[in-house]
Amino acid sequence: MKNPARTWLGALSVVVSVVVFVVPFAFIVLTAVKDPQQAAQLDFSWPRRFQPVDNLVQVVEARDYILVIAFINSVILTVVSVAAMVVLGAMVAFVLQRRVTRWTGLINFLVLSGLIIPPAVVPTIWVLQKAGLFGGLPGLILVEIAFGLSFSILLFRAFIATIPRELDEAAVIDGASPLRLFFRVIFPMLRSVIVTVIVVQSVAVFNDFTNPLYFLPGEQNATVQLTLFNFQSQYNTSYNLLFMDILLITVPPLIMFLFFNRQIVAGMTAGAVKG
Amino acid sequence: MTTLAPTTPPKATSHEAAARQRRSGRTRGTYPNWFYLPAAVIYGTLFLVPTFASFYFSLTRWTIFKSTFIGLDNFTEFFQEPALVKGFVNTFLYAVVTSGLKVVLGLLLGILLTSQIRARGYLRSVVFFPVLVSTVGVGITFTAFMDPSYGVINKALAAVGIDGPGWLTDPSLALFSVALVDVWKGVGLATVIYIAGIVSIPQDYYEAAKIDGAGPWQLFRNVVLPLSWPATSTVIILSLIGGLRSFDLIWAMTRGGPGFSSDVVASVIYKQYQAGFYGLSTAGNVVLFLVVTAIVVPLARFLARKEVQR
Amino acid sequence: MRSRTLAKRRAAVAAAAALPLLLSACSAGSLGSSSGDGSATTIKLMVDNAPDNLQAAKQLAKDFQAQNPKIRVSVETRPGGADGDNLIKTRLQTGSMADVFSYNTGSLFQQIDPTKNLAPITKDPYVNKLDKSFLPQVTVGGQTYGVPFGPALGGGVLYNKKVYARLGLTVPTTWAQFIDNSKKIKAAGVAPVIQTYQDTWTSQLLVLGDFHNVSAAEPDFAKKYTANQAKFATDTNAVKGFEHLEQIHDLKLQNADYASATLAKGLQMLATGKGAQYPMLSTVIGAIKTSNPDQLNDIGFFALPGDDASANGLTAWFPNAFYVPKSTAGDKLTAVKKFLSFAASPAGCTSQAKASTPTGPYLVKGCALPPDVPTITKDVASYFTNDAQSPALEFLSPVKGPSLEQICVQVGSGITGARSGAAQYDKDVKKQAQQLGLSGW
């Protein structure tokens, strides 16, 4: 492509992207710093009075600092469940890809059905109750793991298929146990796809709204998405605070994205697409 | 992208055969079954058991406090839901529109963002960014944008003399508007998958095609499109499953309204759950599961076969 | 080599992952102001997150603690609406309910299976102080389970008094007068009837608020309805609510943006005189006070008129109630009962009125409204003093369908007609009746 054409196309893309993608975020930010009356108009206008600090303080202080608790809960939930999805998913994918038995077909089907079948909410509550796990963070963590495993396994399996078997064999000849083989040889090679799984799944878990709503009732158990409720009730919605809250809870995924930006595509190249 | 992960290793058939011979004794030790165990326990108790339990509960009238067996009544009841027939049609429309647009836009953006364009880094980030924002936040924002009289979209249209429609309030448009927002939010992931697919096409193909005198269109038609097929099938399957099960965004934006005009199967199910009709809601879940399976499994097979043929 | 550094990094990551776990052990749940001292009993009170209710609950807790220094009340919130319903049900079922909680009276109260899940308070002395109209709303099988939280409300029409005065209109006592007024208002360039279908639930008022007129014409409708002998679509009195909804759409009496307007926008239109009449519950006073404090007293209230001017009266909604789950026991139960006794006393009413503007009278003997309440509250209360009110259908019959709001939006937007909307609703309630195991369905 010639230089002027490149520049034009670039400029055009930037303009389009500003309209399509940047304007909505500008709207969120602007509404988040308005006063309540102007925010309630929900229009795209310049704030007549900037009160970012006021709004921020109100959001953080609301309901005895529930947002802080929610952040702690969400971070634990995300870190623990994604860590488990990565390790357990890779273990399953490893054996599933390497060893073909007559069960393989069935296991593949079960994994795929995890992606297809909509989780049955009420029966899941029922099982959690029987297990004494209902209404606690551990219960929700397990639920998130169960619902997220399929996607992780599929990504890992595709990638493990590209790792030569000779590597396993060499390690076994050196006397490596299965655990050692997996954690010392295979797992480190999965780096790029692990990044993909981490990014995709943590965004999914952190932004999950329905599962915490169903499986984690109770004030001290709030997760960040549920804090949106605090500013949105049947009779009265404080839009400036609602949008400030949206802004705040977008920060962690954003930081993670900036951190992993480069590796995301690499991981996708390696995992999801090939195989 | 220079930080490419390992390329495909040689997968010689002779090696496969040799491996198969050695399999019986040693593989069990090297690849032990207990690696399945932790995942299987969690997945089994919290996903499979509830799924099977739902088959039973779908045959009962279930207040959360007690359940009464009523046979297939829930299914008859569910199919009599005023919103349901419409819900099925809407579910298909929504899934097809969102996954179709994600494929087309994802592919175009993928090509654009792998070319030597200016501001590529910025564009890649900005396209992916909506993926990070919570669905509820996106829903609230776009509901405000699509307001027929005060919303940004119609104000902008009015500025150029167009009388914008009631995006979310016109019964025939509401579902389509939500689908567009879904595409807006999800196209970043599709683009990333396409970028990954396109950058993994070996340079030799481009060069060979260029030597043959292929123009940009032929390059696209004969190299990029067929060789990024795995990416296409990934995007189709993921967004179709997402689209068929989709619920969050529709709920955040229209709650299935106006009236029942943008209800999909998942939102009908959720409404039954909300109203406390747990048996009925579970029956709906079973129906949705059957429908999604009936569509996705054959499609996945078909796409996989096509992939092998290429 | 490479794998070794990775292993190290992994260990660091694992340690970092464990850290928040440890932190949470001491911090989650114990943040905030509710620091307890050793000897006090702490009871948890759960209310919905509507600002009015939350503030009233917090004020109640504060004033109660001032009287009972040995008891601490910590207030927690839940979402309102259907999400809240499910939360209540699951927490009751799992025995994880707060020590005392607020929830609807009437048909929704029936759905939480009171006899199984709640502790009766029938013999407690403070029950005698409750208004006799309220008692049946929290009583099942001869046992009483709750005391009122918040004032009663009216469902009717909020109207802009300035617009009425400017056009020389009087409060209508028949539906025909209401339509006449509306036409005049329209001619004056003001939106006559505000409808806000973005907040779907607001669409139901013309149907639900018409019930006083249904009972006036047909006193046993509720009973026949519960027994599956009367239907909205076929009962000439009951179908009128749906017909009114259709009529205001056909006559184009709604605001132009009815389909996309929200409750907040509707209230602003009303307060600023861009709209004149808004079928609504009086509970929105708090919202008007936040958005348009200066115009609050420009807004008045009248009951939805029917055909018969002599039977004109208000469809009343009962307040929520505080209930005690069976899981509350020992010291906590004693403390909770003290709290209930405080809530159902004049001091409790005063405390609530301090924190949130009353929307109608308090249903506890000896409670009086403060003199400076807004016009809407005075208008609502006058129907109670004149005894020209009767309860809404949901307080007389457990049968209430979940889809009424969507059906009303359809009728009000001209997507379906009044009769077929009513027929759809009759179908909708059938599921509810079966779910409750009522006989005759």
C-alpha cells in the first residue's frame, strides 16, 4: 500500500473508531462526574458542574463501604477460580489429548456440552445447599470453575496437540513422574495460551452478573457487579453514581488488558485457531 | 506480530502409528486418569448433577419449598407461553444476526488491523476494549444512547436531517438494536481471533500469490479467506452458542420488551424463574438445551469437516 | 533453565494469590461502621434498597439503639422487585435469612410459605396496636407474622395543580370527566396522561389502581376471582382498566415519548408542568423530592375515577412488613421482638417519618402524620380519613400474574387490544394459581 493511502485509511479508521468506540466511553465518564439532576437527563453534554471527587467518595462510602468489600470478594473470586480453571483445565486437556481410550469420545462430548448447555440455576442452588456451600464465596468459586472449565479445556487441548510427544517421552526416559512431566515440561510451554485463558476467563468471571446474583446472596458477599444495584432501584436511580460505579469496576479488567495486551493475540494464534 | 507462539510441529503419520502401538502399557502411567479427577469432581457435582436433576425437576411443580410431580404439564405450559413462539424466532434471528455480523466485521477488522495501517496499536486496543466492560454497564449506556428523543444517536441523525426511529421502543426494531450492541461489544474478541488466524498464515502464500500476479481482491479471496477458515469456524461456533443462550444484554436493555417483542427463549426462562415458577423455568432450560444442541452439534461437525477438506 | 525461572515466578504468583485470601479472612464483612462491642447482641435487619426504605430502616435502627444500648441493629440491603423475591425465598429455604427482614404484604407474602418459614408473633402485645385493616395482610391460618414498615400508599393519579388551576379544571370523580379534562389539557399543549414504558412496572397503574371501582361495583369479585369463577376478560367491571389503557392510547392522550420515557423522566415532566397527570403510586414522593424539590407541593393526588361518582375512592396499597424467620432464636429473637415493638409504636412512626417522607398514613394506632407532609400525602391520607378506600386486588387474592406489566405495555402501546390483553393476563395468572395449589384451577 502506498503511503498517502495508508495515511488516509488510518485517519478514516481512527475517526470511525472514535465515533463508534470512544464516544460511549466518553459518555460513561462524563455522566460519572455530573451532578445528579444533570446525570438523570442521560444526554451527551458537557457537565455544568464537575464533581468527580464527590461522586467517587459517595460511591465508595455507599452502604458502609460495600464497594471495598465487593472489590475484595471479586478479586478473590476471579483469582482463585481462574487459577483453578487454568491448572485443572490444562491437566484434563493434557490427558485427554495424549491418551485416546474408548472414553475419550464421551469425555469430549461432556466437555462440549459444558459450553452448550445453559446451566440449570435452581438445581445448582439445590446441590450447593445439600453440600452446605450455598451462599458462600467458596460455593460461587466452584460454580464459576465448573462453568468455565469447558472453554479452558478446549483451548488447552488444541494447543497441547501442537506440542510434540517426543518431549513427553524424553522426560519419561529421564525418569520424570507424570506430575513432574506435566508441571515442569508441559505447563511452562502453554504460556501463551494460559495468558489467553486468564484474560478471557477473568473478564468473564469479574464481569459476571447473573451467577453472583443467584448463588451469592447476602450483603457481605457482594461482588462488584452487584454493587450496581445500590444505585439503581425500582423507584429511584442515581445515574451519576451508577456510572461512576461502572467506571470504577471497569478499571481492573482494563489494567489487566493493558498488561497482557500483546500476548492476547499470540495466545489466540497458538491455541484457539490451530488444531 | 513478532511474538508468535511455536508453530505447528511436524505431525507425521508414522509417528502417530508408532505411538499407538506403544500406548497400552506406558501411556496409562504417563497420562494418569487421576488428572481428570479434580476437574471431574467439580464439573460433575456442580454442572452434570444439576443438569440431570433438572430433567426430573422439569417434570414437577416446584416452589422452592416443595415439589409435586406433574408429568409433562410444564412443557405444555411452556409451549403455551404467549412470548414463546416469538421467543424462538427471536432467538434464531438474534443468533444469526450477531454471529453473521461478528464474522464479517471481525474478518474485515482483522485484515485492516494486520495491514500496515497507521495507529494500529490504538485501533487494536480500542476495538477490544468493549469486551472488558460489564454487560450491564454497556446495556445502560446504550439504552440511554438509543432513546428516541433524547438519545445521542437520534440527535446526531436529526442534525443531518434524518428522523431516527425508536431503536428500543419500536417492537419491530428492538431486538435488532440489541443485536447491534451485542456485536459492538463482542466484535473485539472475533477480531482478535481473526488477527491470530491471519498472522499465522505463512508469508510464503502471500508471496507465491503475488508472484502469480494476484491483486488485493484475489489475495483476499484465495489466500486470506480459505486459510483463516479455522478462525471463522471458531467465531461462528462461539458467537452462535453465545447468541442462542444470550440473555444479559437483552435483559439489561429491554427486559424482553416492549411487551414481549424482544423476548428470547433465555429471557422467557428467566422470567419464569423470577416469578417463582421453578419447575416451569427448568423445563424451559431443558428445551433450550435441546434446541442449542440440535443446532450447534451438527454445525460444529460440518465446520470441522470443511476444515479437514481444505 | 527457562522452566526453572518460570517455576519461581509461579510460586510468587501463587503467594500473591493467597494473600487476598488471608486479608479477606479479617476484612470482608467487618468493614464499615458496625463495630460491635462485646456484650451487645447484634441483630441483622434486611430491607430492600429503595432509598426511602433504607433510610427509614437506618433511622429506626439508630433510634432503637439509643433506647436499647445493649442491642445493635445492622442494616443490610437486597435488590427490589423479582430479584429480591427470589433472594428472599432462597435465603428462607436455606435458613440463612437475616434475623428480621422486610417484605411485601398480601399476595407475595403468601408465596413465601409463612407457616413453614416464619415465626408467628400473634400473642405479642404490640400486635394489638396494629390497624385492623392491616392485620389480615400479615395473618395466615389465625397466626400473625408481621408489623408494618413504612406508611400505606395510594395508587391513583398524580396531577400538576398549577396546570389544573391554569386551565380551570377540577379533580374528576368519573372516568368521563377524566377524559374531558385530558382533552382540554391536550388542547393547551400539555401532555395529558404521562406513561413511562421504559420502566415497565409503571404501566400497570391504570389496571391495578382501578380496583376500588371494581370492588365498589362488584364486592365479591376478589373472592370469585380467587376461586377461578371471574375473569378479567369476561367481567365487564374488571376489564375496564384495560379499556382505559387502550382508550388513552387511541385518543393519543399520552406523552409523545411514552415508549422510551422512564419513571424519573415522567416525574420531571409532571413537576415541571410538561405533563399534567401521571397514574402512579404515591410512593414516588421521595423521588420527586430528590429530582424537583421546589415543585413537590405543586403536585396533588386523586384516586382513579370509575363510572360512579358516588363510589369514588382510593385503591390502597398496604406497606411492607417486618417478618421474623424461624431461624432466629435465643437472645436474637428477644432482641428482634423488642425491635418490632419499637417499630410498631408512635415513636417508631416518628422515627421513620424523620428519615423518609411519608406517602400515606401509618397503620399503627396512635401514629399521626407530621403537619408538614407534602400535598400528595395529605391527599392520600384524606381518602383514609373519609374511609373512601379499599385494598388493591393483590391484598385480597393471592392470584397475581407475573406478566401484567408487559401485557399493559402492549395494550398501552396499541400492540394488542384491551380484551385480548385481559385474556392474556387471565392465562398468565393461571400458572400462579396452580403454583400455589389453589383449588378450582
